[in-house]
Amino acid sequence: MEVSTSVHESDAYLVQQAVKRDKAAFAALYDSCVDRVYRHVYYRVSNQADAEDITQETFVRAWKAIDRYKSTEVPFVAWLITIANNLVTDHYRRRRKTVSLNDGCETNPGAQVSDPEGLAERNFDNALIKEAVLELKGDKQKVISMRFIDGFSCEEIAKALNKSEGSIRVIQYRALNELRKLLKRD
């Protein structure tokens, strides 16, 4: 537990420095958070280029608004995820107006596949799970995404969503039950 505490303390110090417009401190925060933010965004948009763009824009906006970050019990990365969620929402609003004919046809011609059937089956299963998670509404989707995609603890989710840990566990339980029903349906 000491490592976790020192990581949070180190992030808190870096945030304090970044608020003072210390670029090196913000760069260190970027390095420590970029993978989690990217993973979260990529899960929601399923397109590498869009995920990279949204992740980059998340950090640009965070830098511009760093002085408005309230150093509370909420981890800095949770604040970044909130910014990313807003950008993903904006992305889908813009996208609704224009639909590409290539949606869902992204390929990687250089990739070597040793087990194409297994790969296809895993991709199909992942797509079904992702589709089911995206059908969840409100806090259920947020809790499942933050818990299982982003790796937040129940305590961190509770602080980020301004709820008790108990209510987060209840939301998670209900969301998992709903996911089971959605997956059985499909």
C-alpha cells in the first residue's frame, strides 16, 4: 500500500507544480496518465486515430484548465477521464452528422495472424461485450468502464462520482447483472 500512497502523493505534488505552470511537472503527469486515458478513450471510440486525437485534446484542455483543478480526494487521472468523456461525447455528436462508409472496416495489413479463427472469435466476443457495456445507462456505464476498463478502485470511483463506496458497489452489482442479461439476449 505504500507504493500506492507515494504514487498519489507524487501526483499531488506534480499537480501543485503544474498549477504553477511548471511544464516539466505536467509532462510527468502526462507520462503517468496517458496510457489510462488512451485506453479509456479507445474503448469508447474503437478507432486508433480518433482515440489518439481525443487523448491529445484531453491533455491540451487539461493544461489550459489546470488552474481550475481542485485538489481533492479525486485522483488527477479521474479529472482527465472526465475531460476525455466530454470530448468523446462531442466526437459522437459531430460524427452523427457525417457517417463514413468505412466505419468498422479498419484493417492492419502488416499484422500476422497465426490463429485467424481464434482472433475472429475473440474480436466477436469483445465486440459483444463492448456493445453491451455501451447499452448501460448513466452511472452503470461509468462505473463498469472506470472499474474494469480504467482499473479504478471502488474508493476512487466513489470520490470521482461523489457517491459512497457502498452505492458504487450496488451500481456495479446491478450493472453486472444487467450485462449478463444483455449478453444472454445476444
